[in-house]
Amino acid sequence: MHIDARDLENNATIETDICIIGAGPAGISIALDWIGKKEKVVLLESAGFDYDDKIQDSYKGENTGLPYYPLKSTRLHYFGGTSGHWGGFCAKLDPIDIEKRSWITDSGWPISLDELEAFYPKAHELVELGPYQWSVDYWLDTKPKFKQLFPHNDYLWDKIWKISPPTRFGKKYREAIVNAPNIQLYTFANLTNLTTNAEGNLVTEAEVKNLEGKSYTVKAKQFILAAGAIQNARMLLAANKQQPGGLGNQNDVVGRYFMEHIEVRSGELWLVEPNDLALYMLNMEARAEIAVKPAMQKQLGITNGTISLSPLDVANRLRAHSKSWASDDPRQNIAAVQTENKNAEENKITKRFKKHYHIAYSMFSRFESAPNRDSRVFLDTKTDAMGTPLASLHWALSEIDKKSIRRVHELIGQQLGAAGLGRVKVFKFLEDPHNNGWSEGTSGGWHHMGTTRMGTDPKTSVVDANCQVHGISNLFCAGSSCFPTSGAANPTLSLLALSLRLSNYIKGKMSV
């Protein structure tokens, strides 16, 4: 059922079993998981079914750290969330991403990869990825044209990425949500506060407002914040009427450990003999990216990451993401990116006949940023139209982040040369091991992670292994805000798996 909250009477009270705050991929995937159950589920969305610039204004914010995209345009705030301009790239986390790594401070998840693996197939289905096949051997057998650049290498391996159509959750799952008898979707319902009991260990109600000046109260047995890493932290910090530092923030951890994938053009790969490297080229099913095996990561003392390849002539025609995505309006940004990509791709036809088309390739780095307590989301003194403080971002990186990218390029260059295949040229910003500065083209992947990280110790985490806020028995966070480390993979597939795992936990909890 769909209810436009603007049509409700002022000060109305809504009662439910489960209240999900945020109707992006995380919130929608959880709501879908409850269709047909006896429990009543309320799903709150701050906007409607289409882009609304007035609502989007509530997600403005200042950047005080490394240069970053305008916060207003990094996320879409309407039903379906940021899947509305998602590129569709999917990969699974690697075992090393979950493990405690002695060379990376604050690494390690409180759950095993097997626990997440149980929910990957359903997440895979939600984003329409076709056969559940992640082995490079499967794709080598299926696509005879696919050949590995480094077969049987002791240090490097090929990580498979799969491409969603991409699935637009707002379109794909709207009918299922709206027609579900036990699901109530409220649009134009902005969370402004969470109220707890006197002891502070139980959320009793959520305060909701809209731009029409109406206020509502939602009472539920279980509350799930599924609004994204920046907004999850913002809502917890802003719920400070009873607890001055905000909910779950007794140890000043909420909002900290914000992570983004570091994405930057970092070098060139030149081959001795022409090779179309079909396995590594972007196509509609799957592609590989070059990664470093776990034992070598440990030996080099580096983070996890991948190197993707594309024809150099095409890559040279594209601006850095930070240049293309510069407007507050996400619609303008996506149009600019699409136009640039189209122009570069059209030029392929003539470039194919150039001497170096299948010899020279651009190297693009996508690396995890190591957990950093000083990388954080915090509240601004400015407020949105409903009186909630805006979120500000201070994105910070660590010395290990740049060292990791440089060492991986050195390793690939060594292996390429040893095999007699070619050479690697690193870009200037990576040449000096004592220079910790970043290229002007360095940007993030629009992948917000951390801020309500999982862990067993409340002094360094916000939620426990079940994504429950420490000390509050019925408040949970869903999505990539719970990631303790980001790994090398885009977060969508894994945040869906983690959200489904949370949903399964709540089912067990409510059946007792």
C-alpha cells in the first residue's frame, strides 16, 4: 500500500511492527523480504517516486577534507534511491576483506565471509546478474575469446566483475511494494528524530515531517535505518534531544571511519604484441580486473584493490570523474558523464585502425581506503527546511592508501616485464615513494561506507555483528554504513547481502 504522507492529518500516529527508514536498495530489499509475513512493515521515503529538488536540498553538505563531489548530488533521494543512477558494477568481497589484517589498523569484520555468502545468491537475483558464476575459469570456458594476461601467476589473479542491467529498484520493485498487503510505503516522510525510553536502551518512536509543515509519529517494535552511510550517521547524531552526542554515540564513533573507494587513472600498460584483452574490456556480462593475491598483499603491506584496463586512446578522451561530476544537480552530472562516454566510445571506430589501439592501455585504480577514525561525517550548524542539521563530510586518507596503489603498479610492471609481455608506465604522482600527495584527478567511486561500522567493541564500532546499535535493543542500521572495511569491490551487492542477513536476524528475533 502507498500513502502520500502529505495527505495525512497533522500529528497522526502510525503503528507498525517494523519501521524501515529509507527506500533505497537496502530498505527495499528488506521490505521485499517481509512480503507475505504476518508482521506489518512501514517503509518511509523522504521524497516521492521522482526527483524532487526541494527534498534533495536536505542532503546538501560541506566538504572539509579531500576534494569530493558535491554531497547533494552523490545520492538520489526518492523511491529507489541511488540505484536511479547506479552504473551496475557488481563484485563480491574477497576473504581477505573480512579478515583481521595485522598491517591495517582497525581491520576485520565480526562475521565470517561464509555468513555473508549465504545471502549473496538472493542479492545476486535482486540486481539481475544472470548465472551465479564468479570463477574466472567459468568465463574462460564460456567465452573462448577471453584470455588471461597473467595465467598461473603466483602473485596476481583476475577478479571477476558482473554488470547489472542496471536494476533500478524504484521501477523494478515499485509494484511489488505498493501491492503488498502487509507493507505500507509512506512517501514524503522525512525522519527528524528518534525518541528512546528513559533508560535510552529502546527506541519508542520516530518523528517524521514533510515540507508542508506536517508532523507524524511512527511507533514500532523494530526500527531500521537504511538511508545510506552519510544519512544513517546524520540521523543518529541528530537524535540528540535525550542523549547530547546522539544515539549510539557514547564513544564518539558515530560518523567516524567514513570510507570511499579511491578511484584514479594511475598508469599505462604497453604490450609488445597487439592483444585485444577481451577478458578485461567492459561488456554487458562480465569482465576481469587485475588483483593481488592475499599472500602478496601481506608481504607488501598493502590494502586490497583492482586495476581495470581500457584502450588508452579512449581513456585519454575522458575527464576525471571529479571534473565531470561537479554540479549540485545529479541530473546535470549524469548527462555530462553519459555524453563524454558516448563521445569517447564513438571515437573507437576510427581509433581501432591506429597503430597502438591494441597495444596501449590505460590503467585505472580502484582501491579500498584503510579505516581512518579521522575520516568522518559530522553535523553542520546549518539545518534543512525541517530543522534537522545538515551533514558535513571530512574525507581523509592514510599513508598506506597511496603506497598500496604504487606497489601494485610496480608488481604488475615486474610481472609484465618478466613474462616478456610489455612495460608499465606509472603516472608522475606515484613515482616518488616519499610524496603522499594525490593526483588532481583522484576521486571516489560514489561508494559511501563506514560511519556506523560493525564490531564487538563499542569503543570502536556503532553496531554489533547483527547490525544492532550497541545498547539499543530495537534499533538497527542497514547497508554499507555497517562495513568495517570497504574491500576492493563496489558495495552494492554486499550491502544487499548484509541487509538480507539483517532481515533474517530480525525474523528470528520476532519469532521468539
